[in-house]
Amino acid sequence: MSGEIIPGGGDWSTTRGESCQVEARYLIRTQDGAVVDVVNRGYWLAPASVDARLEAGESVDESEYYFRCAPVFRTDDPRYAWMAQHQFVGSAVDGGFDDEKGLIIIRVWLVR
């Protein structure tokens, strides 16, 4: 599946000690016109030095921090109904390449 994020979503975070619990809610319009609702919760954990490097705009290898999530998908479109019937996990990276600055890139896997 590929698509684009529809404007209007949001994200929140709560810091507890050294880790940060994150939650994002957004809609994806797929390449074939379906709309998929996403609720994505996860955790960010990084040393202060890594946070500082990212804030300064440096590229940081994803092995230097922990950014994992568990997205839940919902849709009324029968072509993607299977997504609402399975568990997914994800690994997120803070975009570090010039064409990805400011982006969060999320890779998602179906758990079988």
C-alpha cells in the first residue's frame, strides 16, 4: 500500500523519566482512493546527546536510539479491511538525509 497523509492529524507525547510515550492520529489516502484511519502509539528513548544532535539537524544512525510503535488501522473500504483484523508493529526513524529532513519515516510489519 502507498498513499499520502491527509492534512489535519495530530501527535502528542508524554515524557516519563528517560522515555517518551508518543501517539499520532492521522488519515492516509491510498493510491487507489481508500481512506485509512491510523492510531499509532509508541516509545522514543535516546540519550540527551542524541536528542541534542537531532535538534541541531545532524544525521543520527537509528541504532543510537529506540523508536518503536504499534499502529492500528481502521477503514470502511473492503479492500483494506484486512488491516483492521491484524496486529502491526513498526520501527520509526528521524529522517536524517537531506531530502528527508523533518520527516519521521515509519516501517510497518504485519505480525503473524
